[in-house]
Amino acid sequence: MIAPVTAQVTKKLFSVDDYYRIYRSGVITDADRVELIAGEIVYMSPTGAKHSACVNRLSYLLIDAFGRDVMTIIQNPVNLDQFSQPQPDLVLAKWKDDYYASGHPTPADIYLLIEVSDSSVGIDKNYKMPLYAQAGIPETWLVNLPAQSIEVYRQSTANRYAEPQIYKSGQTISLQSFPAMQIPVAQIFPIGKGDKA
């Protein structure tokens, strides 16, 4: 009996330069909600009303707290390395007078990166958090909408962060880069008449 032949599958990984060439060719367009993750072009989950409201709340909180001391970047790309250009929901980055017209923020520019997750909790936790740790992002928050909690990731070693600290309503979070700044979790997940599914 002849043994079956097993084929090894090799993926074609795209660089950031490849990604933009594909975009300029029209294969992907502005209508496609995609990002480049570890060399693969992946579709992002649709944005629901709760997700949008949470991003809006966080952006107002951060802009109000920091003003022009840092730049609050909302749902725009960051260049992690030559194979990854995700679009996190929020980024606190060093101030640049050109508003990053000279290039997207890199890990050296970033104080805090935030992913707001509803249906994408597993993807963000299992794929994006290790990617951010590997890139050297000092602090990342995963805002877990179903659990109404915030997972704070710090202390990256190798390709992962230490176990996250979990924050819920009634607690406050201080930012690693700005320890005097306190963000009440209740302001990120307010409960009231205006909050609808």
C-alpha cells in the first residue's frame, strides 16, 4: 500500500507595502472594512450601536482628560511592523504637530491602545493582544462589552502580556504612562435611560 502524500500549505503573507499596492489596484476599497494582521488581510466585525457609543464615550473622556498633551486617535491605523497595520478603536499617542501626516503611529509613539469588543472578544484577546505585546505596546485595554468589564494588559514579555487586571463598574483605572489620571469604569459603561441595545 502506498502511503498518502501530505502537502504542506504555505501562506502568502502580505507586507504593509503589498497591502497598499492591493488597495491602489482596487482589489480592496474604502468600503471594505479590513486591516492587516500578521501578514493577512482580515475583515473587521460590523460596528454595532453599543460599540460605537462606547468608542464615543471613551474618546470624549480621553480628549477631556488630556487635551493637547497627547493625541487621541480614533479608529485609524497604527504600524506595528512591516506585516501588521491594525485599526484599533482608540490610541493615545505622543503629540505631533502634523497630526501624523508623515506616517501612522508606531509602537514608540503609543502610550495606550484600546480595543472595544462586542462580538470580537475572542479574536481581540487571542490574536490582537499577543500582536500588541510582541510589538511592545506598553498598555492595552480590551473593553469587553458583553461582560461590562475592562481587561488591562501590561508588562509584555516575549509575545504576551502578563495576566490582565479586570476592572468593573465602581472601580477606576489609572494609566501606566499617566498614573495620576483616573478613569472611572462607570463612565465607560453608564447605565441609564439613554442606553439602548
